[in-house]
Amino acid sequence: MKNEVLGEIVDKKLLQKGDRVLVAVSGGSDSVALLHLLKEIAADLNLSLVVAHLDHGLRAQSAKDALFVEGLCRLWDLPFVLHRTAGSEISAARRGGVEQAARKMRRAFLEETARRFNCRRIALGHHQDDQAETVLHRLLRGSGPAGLAAMRPVSGVYVRPLLSVSRSRIRRYLDFHGLTFCHDESNDDLRYTRNLIRHRLLPLCRLINPRVEDALARLARRLSCEEDYWRRQVMETVSGWCLATGSACVPRKEINRLHPALRDRVLRHLVEIVRGDLRGVEEKHIAALAQLAAGAQGRKELHLPGVTAFRSYDELHLETHPSAAIEPYCQKVTTPGVYRLPGGWQVEFTLASKPGLCDGRTAVEFDEARVTFPLILRSREAGDRMTVAGMSGRRKLKDIFIDEKVPLDIRRSCPVLEHEGQILWLAGLRRCNDYRPGGKTKKILRVALLP
């Protein structure tokens, strides 16, 4: 299995030679197998591994799991990072259930640890059976093609090297190498939907198709490929539209001329950009939004989960509900990665050898030799000016906001990317006129707003 996983990593560019990788290890069979495999192939790719474990404090056994992972790292001479939280913290912060709250807390811990240890990737132990369970779960919940594409081998900073490997093969691998692991008793609790799918629904499906996990994983891969195509179509369609976290203003005529398959994906993208996520947004909400866009002239409002939409003459507007005032902020960017900012913004920095799809609003690219770390992400300051691409002279950011009809609360939090005192990008709106990749560019710095 080592060579198969190594081939998957190389073919899908999950990791690069010399990468420093943060490995999320719970102590369960999947994460132990992942860590052992990465340790075995580390020499092939010159990888440096750091192990992270979060003890949620939700189970009596959790402290023993942390000790097990720590002992494993000591045995294999790997750096180990442990963070403990009280179960009461998750209960207090939860929105959408304990599982969702714990997942958000875990991701925040992993991303912060990755930045602290300068890790370019975070490796997760999800495997083919997890993928099958996710597809079934989302299918039963009424997800469309984008949701059924489920988990990706690469998703931002996260990679899943075992996504094509079955649970049974992982267990055989552990047996072959004499590796022990922890058992999380909560995985047997049928009150959780995923456990019900794993222990009840999938066994019934195997009576019809003994290789149902393979079939569901193939479906996810197929839909993932198609959604990548649709994503490019969406980005090309919205290029030039006024989009930002918290508000959007788009031409109704452009939306209404689209084929319904593309139109609905564009509308979902608008909601995701404005709101920051799609939790609670269902097909009926997108259908209502399409109907609003297609309606007759005149103002009419529509209230969606977390978003208010209204049409005004030839434009469709989307706005989040009013939020509390956001204090000024300033964050230093020292390495590639995802940086979370006040106001729900997320900005991703990546290095690439070839230019990608970028519109100057949701994504920009610079010559990495001329724009080097560290950079600054900050909120707007009084008197800020920048040279705007396609325009002569320097313009006040205040004037750009006014021209783009950006709401005041969004202006306060909108990220400004600065390098050596010069504003490179007003995120979601305009880029500067300088430092574009050219024919002599060897490496590209790509900066993008994440939904």
C-alpha cells in the first residue's frame, strides 16, 4: 500500500518534495495508518512531519488517546503538539450540534498549528469508506451535485492521501505492521447519523451491491470532476461583478440569460460569497432567488438563511443581516496558507509555477520575486490610497468603496493587502497596477478570497 499511496500523492500533487506536513492524528486506526505511511515515504519526498492531536474532553477515554498518540510520536521521534479543550467549551460554542462545533474547533486548531510550525499541508486520515458514508449522508439530506462530490483529495491546505483506500485494507495494513490503535466508543453510538449509516444502512446496501463503497466513491470522483468544470464556468461568469463578503450587486440580465444549470450554481456562489458559507441553504432557497431575479421591474425582497436579497431595477442585491461593528485589525502574513480575519473573511496565499484563473476581485497574482513575504493584511485606514489597475494616478479607497456601493459595515472589515507600505489589493474589489506575472516570472504568488 505504501507505493500506491506514494503514487496517489505524486499524481494528484497532494504534497511536494521538501514539504513540512502537519498530520492530524486522533489515535484511531485511520490516522495511525496515515502517520505510519507518511513516515515510511518521508524519505522519498524529503518530508518533515509534525503530529497534532486535539483532546475535546468529550469522552472519558480521550485523555488516554492523547497519551497513546504522544507515546507513538516519542517512539517514532516525531514532533507532537497537543491541545486540550473542556467539553463544556464545545457545548457553549456549538451551532448545529456537538459534532459540528467540535469539527470547527478542530480545524481552527489544525490551521493555527500549521501556521505556527510553517507546515504547507495538513494531512487527514479520511478513506474510501468515509467518502461513501459522506455521499449517502448528503444524498439523504437532499444535496445536489456539488454536495455529492463530497470530500476532495486536496481542499485548500488539507490533503487526504487515503481517500482511495478502503477501511478493510487499512486494517490489514495495521495488522501486517503490528500497529495498535485506539477505539472511539462514540463511533458505535447510533444516535449519530453517520454511525447509523455506517452500521445499518451500508450493510443493507451491500446486499444489493457488495462493492457499494467503491460505487459511491466513483460517483463522488465523477461529480468532483464535473463540479471543477462548473466552478470555472461560474468564476468566468461572475468576473467583473461587484462581489464581497457581506454584499453583492449583480446584473439581473446576465443572470436571467444563463442556462438553469449554470444560473443556479452562480446564485449559490453569490450566497456563499456574501454569507461566507452555505449552511442551511437548500434547493428551494436558490429556486426562490432565481424567481426573484427573473421577476418584473420593481423592488421586492426575499429573506434567505442569513441573507436578504432584493431586486432593484436591473440589479439583484444580496446582503447579510447587519453585524456588530468590527475593530481595526492588522495581521502579518509570513508563509503561504489560509488566514482568517474579522468579518468572516478568509484569504489564501499559495505559490504556483503557472498562472491560474483570477479576476482581480476574488483572486490576484503577483511576481513572487517582487512581492515577497512578509505581507500585511489589515483593515482600511483613513487616507488610504492605491494605484488601481487600468486607471492612472492614485485613488482613495473611500472613493472606490463609494463607486462600488459597498455598505459601510463591509468597508470597515474589507481586507487591504499591503507590501512595504504599498497597497497591492483591496480584496473583493481592485488590485494595484504593478507586480503582475510576466514572461520572466519563475514563481507566482496567488492570493484569493475563500468562501
